[in-house]
Amino acid sequence: MLTKRQAECFYLIRERIAHDGCAPSIRELCELMGTKSKDGVTNFLCALEEQKYIRRPPARHRNIQIIDHPENRVATPEGT
């Protein structure tokens, strides 16, 4: 189960990939989420990866991949 902020982060990633064809950078995610903490966003990404919502291949800039399973299709910033 995602926290509200993790769900928000996932939603923003999913929407950016759908709209632009590539994932946002950590700096862009900070701006979109209204925070200056890169460590905080990195922690959200790690949590999403641990819970199998995303995949981040090593040494690849902007290469966040959405893992396709039913739970990922319904995640929204509200966590529903």
C-alpha cells in the first residue's frame, strides 16, 4: 500500500511518461511535488521500486519504467 506522497509521486511519473514519452528527472519530480529535497524524492522512488510499482535500471538517467500490474493502474495521488 502506498502512502499519499508515494502515490502522488507514482501518478506524476505515470502521467509524465504518458504525456512526454519519458520519465521526469529527480529535480523535475521535486518541482512537481513542491519540495526541494532530492533525498525525499529518491526515498519515494526507492519505496515505489521495493513495492514493484516502478523499475529503475542502474546508470540510466530518466529511465524510470512503470511495472504493469493491476494495482498500478488504479494508483492516484489520493491513494485510491
